[in-house]
Amino acid sequence: MSAAHVDYKAAIGASVAQRLARHPSGFKIPSNDIDIFVIRDFLTAKECEGLVRKIDRERIPSKLLAPSSDPEFRTSESCNLDSKDPLVIQVEAKLTALTGIEPSHGETIQGQRYAVGQQFKPHHDYFHQSEAYWEEMDRCGGQRTWTAMAFLNMPEEGGQTHFPRVGIKVAPRTGNLLIWNNLDAHGLPNPATLHQGMPVMAGTKYVITKWHRERPWIVSSATYY
């Protein structure tokens, strides 16, 4: 990895963090190890309801980029939302205005649904360069930088997003956006961003997730999570 690539990713991390820190409805979750923010009421109730309907129509069993021997590793359902849909375009525009990240660097927004007992065990959103998928991921946009996850509803119990290495748990709240940098201050993958979607204990959980890349993203059939 060249020094220029690392410096660029570090600059993107710092730029987005500064924008989020200035947002009137946002706050940084205290941590010395990761940059992680919550933006309250990022999506309206109407936007959330519309996205939930789309997820319910299109959901299929969630997939993994790298295989796992654990059948319970990721048990949710998910779908890639239509980037030409007016509501999706509206949400994309809000995310771009919030982060300042070039739209071309963003992957397709993914919708996710967790029923009772469903979960996504601890994982990183950044790509591990030792994995077989890395060559293709590098070709189609490179490393992931920021993850933006919006909660579309509040399940009756459970479903928190847990960062076990830094002791952070974020409960789903309708319309709130959870956003974090998967890289450290030097632009390198940050192991402290290990996180999980904890099992839903009652009700159903809906979220959307958008991942951003270091370079313009090229659609890849292997991009699942």
C-alpha cells in the first residue's frame, strides 16, 4: 500500500469526522480508539416506513464475502436497494450532504431485516488483505472507509450494535444514524472497530447500511457485506 493511499484515507477520515462533530443533531460517542458518531433523527418517520416496505418486498437471506464455518454467523435477511428509486436517491443525497464523501465512492445502500434470534456476529467492515477476496475488492474501489447505518425502527428488545473492544453498545432508535470510521488516524484498518448486530429478542429490527470506499466503487458480484 502506497504512502499516498494511506495519507488520502487519513485525510478523508479527518474531514468526515470534523463535519460530523459540527452537525447540530450529532454527537461523538466517547472513545479514544475509534471515531464513531450518532446523528439523531437523520431520517424522517416517513422515510423509515418507506424503506421498511422496500426491504420487506426484496429481502433474501444475507450473504458473506468470506465463508464462515458457523451457520449462525450472519442470520439476517438483506437486499440491495434500487439506486434509481426516488426515496433511495433522497437518502443518498442526505448522506452525501452529511459526510462530504464523493457519491461515486459509495456502495449501493443495503437494507437489512433481523427477526427474533437473528444476528450478525463480531466482524469488521474493512477488508482483510490476507483474504482471497482482496484482489477483487481492491480492483473495485479499494478499502472501505466509513460505514453509515441508519435504524428504521425500534425492536421491542435486543438488536443493539455492539463494539466489544471499546465497550460501546448502541440501541436502535427510529431515524437515528450510527456512523463510524473503519480506519485509524493513519488511514489503516482499525481492529477496534470490531462490531456485531446483537440478536433481536422481541420484535423485528430494520436498518440500512452504506459503506464507502477509498476510490470510486465499481459494482462487484462479490460485494455482500
